[in-house]
Amino acid sequence: MPAQEECTVIPDVPRGPLCTYRSKAQFNWKDFRLVLEDKELVKIKYDIWRRLESEPLFSPVTATLSVDQQKERAARQVNRIADLELAPPEIYSKPYKYRVRYLMSINEALHAVCPSLSVKIALGVGLFTNSLLAMGTERHQDIYNKAWNREIITCLAITEVSHGSNTKRCRTTATYDPATQEFVIHTPDFEAAKCWIGNLGKTASMALLFAILYTADGENHGLQGFLVPIRDPKTLLPYPGVTVGDIGEKIGLNGIDNGFVMFNHYRIPRENLLNRTGDVTPEGVYESTFSEPGKILGAVLESFSAGRLGIMQESSNTLSHAAVIAVRYAALRKQFGTDRNGPEQSIIEYQLHQWRIFPYLAAACVLKVSVFAMTEIYLETVQKSQAESNGFELLTQIVSEIHALVSSSKPLVTWTARDAIQESREACGGHGYLRAANLGELRNNHDPSCTYEGDNNVLGQQASNWLVRQWKNAKVESPVGTASFITRRDAILNCDFEALLRKGVQIESPEFVSQCYEWLMCWLLKESVAKMEEASKVGLDTFTARNNCQVYRARDLSRAYAEYYALESFRSRCARGDVKEELRPVLYRVYLLYGMWCLDRHMTTFYAGSFAKGSQFADAVRGTLLRICGELKDSAVAIADALAPPDWVLNSVIAKSDGRLYENIQSVFMTNPGALERASWWKDVIPSKLKSKL
């Protein structure tokens, strides 16, 4: 049993119909949760949820608010969060890793309650201040303090109407005028307007703007960051020379006021240039100011990876919520049975249903652990870079590897969550389509995660490019160890399915999954490089050659690399000494289920590369997948309990922990505003022929 303190931190679930399946689990679900999440971070989340539950402003809404109401609600929530001081003051004096972990846990808790709220804070406080730390200096400390203390509302303005991923081709300009010692910010045309900027539509008063810096001699010094006042912070009216507005209603996340802005020869002081790596003298001379490269590199790492890690943390929770809803509903919903006139059985008993939803349950467990492990590496690296500036070459290698890992994992986690939500919605049938089921809200609010902070397909290319470099390098530079398998490439590629069996590797083992993945990645790397070299021989440029090997090669490589890391992270976590013996069988099944499910996705490649011949490999992988689904059935509800937030946070009428499915649906039907009332517009819809007889 978990320690008494941990029992009180994690609330018990109520007795009810779900206990039929809960009682079949051979482990304590609270122990399982403490394998997936650090107990101190679990405490933080439950503390946040308990505090917010009593706040009327955070009560779940039962009907869709207007877009303006959603923006007002999120903005008010941001202010209320500042008043509540969820992080105790002493946190800010703690070491970097502890402090950021604490704040990330708060963000996860907030995102589970209201995604728009957490994104507004992440953009206006986290991403803005991280970027300011990475790019600014002491002269920007006042703005940093005001943003951190929420005295001003801020935003990050990078994307333009005609350029998103290719930021180097952004066209907003900042031309230095030595006569006044000011930068003149200008938008040449609408295509260069900054857009999709969170917090900018209605509320932001300060932007961290990226623009092309020109000195008076006309020289282009590339994309630089500038602090640009947008609105009067006391009135929220825009300054002269600034045209700013809201881009309009979106598919979801309408609590965030995404905006656009154009500048008409708008002037800002010279000091508003973020000058960590380069500055302009009062006379107008551009000077590079690189110093302490290790610390600068660490700060840059913090800037470009923090947001993506935050998205992965949020998405792993969204994935968990979708899986929880699907599993609890499947345990309660009864349809058909072995005897046409006999008792019906829960749909969780059907193999097809298990195959549809259990892999996402396993994915939620594996990816939650791997995102945690990835964040640990990231935080330790940044903390080390802040503590010392030595070892620049090694730090450069680590930063590159973390960037590749994040760039491959962010697509994997967000795509898996996206697919889990849709499969869960369909698996819950018509009731899953209810707004009160919360799957629609999860889907709409999660969807942009696949695009912002780096479009998933573009990010994947960055990861595969790094792996290709390691393949081609004389020495593999993988200090974190995620690509160390490349050093064994020859032995790996000389092995196949039959060779694994001859060596005695058991199909249902982590070794089998791991070695299959290493072969898969080595073969995809070999083929990708060969295809690029072949393209170069016929005269194609590097850009075209690389682009032409994405489909069926580099794209699959990036995903396989992320899956491999996730599985190895979960395997490592489960091997630790703090894992209780009664948990190991179910954790083993979770690992195998996710591993076989992922291998099945790559089945074509295993046959294309002659790793497997005949049906034996496919039969082994798929047979194991289906068998593990059946074995996991009795544990599924307990695993879902370990992943689930409190009911008011999950906010799904079809997945409450009390298991009273139809009573809860009845309550929603009967209390829906106006449900039992005649429509106010009833006279307008009476058929004309009937009206004439009245």
C-alpha cells in the first residue's frame, strides 16, 4: 500500500458500478500512479485542483459561451491566478530545476481545468520571459519583472501572414535611425503582418517582436528580437502607428485572443533591441557581443524547447483524459452477449473494442513517463549551462541531441493524443458526441498543439536531419545516448527476425522490441542516406534531395526514434527499485502493448527491408498485441483511475468515477437549460397549413 501521506494526497474513488472491474486488478492503482508521476508533483497538482474547485470562476461551463465571453473568462482567470499565488514565494529562490519543475506542474494542473488559461499564461509569462532571458540583458530586467509579476500583459510576435515555419523569411523590418537613436518598425504589406499572436488580439500591451534588423547603411543583420509597446497598459488602447486587432473565432481555444498587428514607421528606443548576442551602438554600428557561449547556448535551449516540452506535458494529460473516458465508458456500457436473450456484457469484453482503446491507455502511461524523463534531461542541461560556461563543445552536442529528441517527440505525443481523442469519441458512440462528454472540447482545444510551437511535420525533419548527421559522422555525437545504437549499425543490420529467434530472444520481451526498433532505425537511416546520395549524383541540390526522401523514409525515422526513446524511458523507469513487485506484471503488459502496437505501425518497413519474410513476424507481433489486450482487460479501469484527474477536472458525464453512467446522463438531459420547455420561437415553426386552421 502507498504511504499514508500519499493516500491522503490522492483521493479515493467512490464505490459504484466500476468496482466490478476495479476489484479484478491485482495492484493498487495509487501505487501505479506514483510510477507514472513523481509523488511531489502529484501533490502540487492535487493542491491546485482543490484550491480551484472552490473558485466560481473555474467551475466547468455547461454550455458554449460566445467567443467574447470565452476571452473575458480566460482573461479574468489569468488575473485570479495571479491573486491566488499558487506558487509559494520561496519557490522562486530554489534551484532552477526544482523551480521550473514546480511551475510546470502548476501549468499542467491549470491546463487540465482550462486549456485557454494555461496557454495564455504560458505565452504571456513563460515563453515571453524565457525568450527575454535568452536574448535580453540587464537593461531589460524591468520588463521581465513586470511580465513575471503580471503587471503587464505580454506576447511573442514571430509568425507572419505569409511565413510561419520559415521564420528567416519574415519581412517585418526594424531600421536603425542614428539621428534619434531609435528603431523604426515597419510592416511593408499585409503579408508581413504579424498574426496568430496569442494575447495580442485584445489584451497585450507589450510584444517581443522578431524583425529583420537594418542599420542605417542598409546592411541586413538578420532576424532580431525587440521589445515593442503595443497598447497603453492602463487603457489598452493602441499607440499611434500600430494597427492591432483580433483574428476572429477559431476552432477551439477561443479564450485566447489571437491577434494581428501592423506597424507604420513606428519608433521604439534603441535599448529595446534584445542585445544578448548582438547590439547596435548609438552611432549605428552593429556589434556582435558573444560571451560565455555555454550560458548563451543553454539560454537559447531554454527558449526553444521549454514551450514544446510544455505542450508535450499537456498533451500527455489530454491523451490520458481521452483514454480514461473511453475505458470507464467501455466498462459500464453493455451491449449484446453470448446469448441473444441473456444478459448483455460490457463492451470492454470485446476484442475489437480492446484493440481500439487499450493501446491508447498504454500510450498514455508510456508517454507520460517519457515526457517526464525528457524534461529531466532538459532541465539538468539548462541548469548546468547556467552554473558553468566550460565544456562548450559537449554542451553543444547535448543541446543538438535534446533538440532532435524534442523535435521528434512533440509530433509523436500530440499526434497520439489527437488520434486517441477521435478513437475515444467514436468508441463512446452517440453519448461520446455530447458536449458534456468533454471529448469534443478535448479535440478542439488540443488540435492546434499539432501545429503551434513548430509544425509537427517540419519538426520531424529537424530530428531526422540530426540522425542522418550522426549516421554520416565519423564519430557519433550522442552524449545523452539516444543515438548510441548507430555505433553498432553493422551488427544491427546483419540481424533479422529469424536471427533474433535463433539467438533466443523472446518475442514477448523488451529485448525483442528494442532490437526491432534499432534495426528499423538503422535501415531507415541507411536508405535515407542512400537516396540522398543517389539524388546528388544526378545533380539534385541538397535541399531537394532531402525533401524527396521524407515520405516512407525520414518521416518514419523521426517517429520511430521518438517511440524508441519513449519505450526505453518507460523500461528504465519500471526497472527502478521503488517499483513494487505487484506492479511489475501490469507495467510489463503496458510496455509490451505499446511496443507491439507501435511495431505494427511499421510492419511494411520490416518487410520492405527484408527483416521479416512470410507471415511469422506479423503474426507474432499482432498475436501478442491482441493477447496482451485481453490480459489487460481486468486492469484497465484501475490504470484509468491512476491516470484520471478529479471528476470536476475530467468534466465528462460519461466517465465519472462513481460509475453511475445513466443516472449522470439523465441528470444532464433533465437539467439542460430549456430542455423541458417549449421553444420561445415555437410560433415561427408551426407549419403554414396548420396556422391557417388555427
